[in-house]
Amino acid sequence: MSDTSTASGNTEHCRALRKDGTPCKAAVLRDGLCFGHQPIDRAARARGGSRRSNAARSVKLLPARLAPIFERMERVFISLDEGMYDRQQATAMATVASVLLKIVQAGELEERVRDLEERVSRSQEPAQWVPMDPAMAALRKDRVAFTQAAGIAPDVWQADVLRSDSPRILLNCSRQSGKSTVVGALALHKAIYEPGALVVVVAVAQRQATEMIRACRDLYAALDRPIAAESENKLSLELRNGSRILSVPSTEATIRGLSKARLLILDEASRIPDALYAAVLPFLAISNGALALLSTPFGKRGFFYNAYCHRDEWFYREVWGQECPRISAEFLAKMRREMGDYFYAQEWECQFNDSVTGAFRSADIDAAVKDYPVWDLGQYSVPADVGFPQEEEDGARWNLAQYATR
Ligand SMILES: Nc1ncnc2c1ncn2[C@@H]1O[C@H](COP(=O)(O)OP(=O)(O)OP(=O)(O)O)[C@@H](O)[C@H]1O
Ligand SMILES: [Mg+2]
């Protein structure tokens, strides 16, 4: 039994008095006092102690819309401190505040998705010819020289990617090998030299999206902004020639406009849901757009693994950590020690591991199954707003062959 209950089973009440002189009804936490009446270091608080300064700092970080909720919560905590509320009342108020917070967050997310949808599906900006410095114009035909002009000397494999005109690029590369940089250069080249081009970066996490856009913007700045920007922020870069590089989350809500993309980039593709991939493939067939999948592996499952199984149908490059001139052998040895062989192989040696929890190795399953099911993606060439069937567990394979050529 906790020390908040008496022998008879009744809750023991706090022995302190409320500000109005009435007895505090809150349950005892410690030393006969409730949570709110626990002694606090009032001297420290008066000096602007930690509680105060933390709260003040948090308020500054808050979006303006959340300030009233925060203030209300602060009032509740102060009242709780003073014994004005019992534990149930305080819990109820905290619950209401957290629901309010969720509503505000959901509203903000929805607003952002709506804005992205609108921007992605906006009818193509009129392509505008914008005069360009002749030296810059001369780099149109040479993406390697273009990247060099931005101060990056591409690694051999990066130069191969830049020279390739393949509409299907598959990069299975270790962490930090330079995949975002090279694909960022492809994206920026398209935006600069193909007025009105739409380049879309799809990513599971905003961190990936911002990194890819940052790669584009770093190159753009290093080239001295050869075409002025209409707008530039951490999630997009829009140029005065009507070209746009936009990043969007990998949710079906944002895919409707992808049919217009001239280049579609799926960053950390192994983490993107198969349903999204199934939805965007038919769009690419319509737009004649190019597709770049870049990732470290993430188990023997999903479209990225399947593309790897059919890598001869793609422009494929595999780059291990040890092949990257910027990653030292000492660093890799440390990684192997810290991560263990299993995860090291995935992150730094491009290996598609079996699931840690899987009861069978997938090689054994492959050997046991004769008529391996091949999914026909044709059934998904339906309008984007028609739902897609639930993804089956690992094991089903995409038939990519039909989409490999346009
Ligand atoms: N050819 C290059 N020369 C010099 N620096 C490079 C080159 N390629 C990439 N870099 C630098 O290496 C770092 C990692 O590059 P990048 O972010 O493109 O790698 P990544 O493979 O996308 O990494 P992650 O696995 O974290 O997504 C960046 O600082 C980038 O500027
Ligand atoms: Mg990256």
C-alpha cells in the first residue's frame, strides 16, 4: 500500500492549508504534503531560478498559436503548487490541454500538407528563359563540370551518376558516401537548365528532405545563384525560370501532383512505404520523368530491395564506406566495434540483412518457394484518389520489368 493511503483504505489528505485558509484535499505525496505543497526553493525561484528561466525559455521557442495553451498550463501548475486543485482536477486539466495541443498540431500539419499539395499540383509555372552568364550556360552539357564549378570534385562513382542519362537511377550506398550531394547536383542542373522543371524529393523524415534541399542550395550558392530565386527555404528552392525543387513527405496525400515531376527523388528509399512507390510509378510513365532511388539497405523487403534484385534494369551504383575517400579506416573500425557486424554491414557495406526477429533466413525461404508470386502493378494504375490495397508482409515481389523502360 502506498504512503498516501490510511490503514482503513481512505486516501490521506495533505496537511497544508490552501491560500484561502481551507484544508488542502490533495493526496499526500511525501511527508504529509501533496505534490503541490512540497517545499520548493523559493529563494532560488526569486532569484529567477531554474523553473522560471526554463519556462521563459520555452515560451520563446513556442509558435505563437500555442502560447495560450502554454499559459493556461502554467496557470494550472501554479495553482497546483498552491494546492488549489486536487490531483484528479489537475489531471483532467492536463488531459484537456494535451488534447488541445494535439488539435492545434493536427491543424498545422494539415495546413502544411494542403500547402504542399497546392504547390506540387499547381499548374506548371510558365517556363521562362532567363539570361545566364555565358560561362554558366556552357556547363549545360557537362554535369561533372557543373558540379566542379560548385566546388565539389565528384568521386568516380558520382561522376558516373552525373554523366548518366538513365531515367532510372538506383544508388545503394553507405552512409555519408555523398548520395544526397550527387543527386542534389542532378536536381539543381535540371532546375537551372530546364526552365519550368519540377523536381520532387520524397522523404520519410523531414531531416532527409531538408538535407537534400540543403545539398541543392549549397551547390546553388556556390555557383553564385546563376538564376535568381523566387523563393528559397529549407524545404524548397524555386527559381525565376519557373523551375522548382520541392520536398514532400512520403504520404499519399501529397502524391497527386507528382505526375508532373521531371525528376522524382526518393531519399532513404528503403524506408518509404511500398504503397507510395506503387502509386508514383504509373505517374512517371505519364510524365516521362526520371526516377532516382537512393538509400542504405533496410532488410530484404520492400521496393528498394526488389529494385536491387533487378539492378541490371537500372543505372546501379553500390558504394561501401571503405570506398569513400572521406571516411577513414579508423572511423569505420570504430563503427564496427560500436554497431556490431550486423548493423555495420547494413549501414556501411550495403548489405540487405535478414530481419533480426525473423524465424527463417530469407535465403532458405527463397529456396523453398518454387512459384514465387509476382505482383502485377498494372492493377494500381488507377487515379491517385482511389485507395490502394493494404501491403502484404515481406515476400511479395514487385514486377518492375514492365516499368523499367518508357
Ligand atoms: N565529392 C565530394 N567531395 C567533397 N565532399 C563531398 C563529396 N560528396 C559529398 N561530400 C560531402 O560529404 C558529406 C556527406 O555527403 P552527403 O550528405 O551527400 O552523403 P549521404 O550519403 O547523402 O549521407 P547520409 O547517409 O547521411 O544521407 C557532405 O558534407 C558533403 O558535402
Ligand atoms: Mg543523404
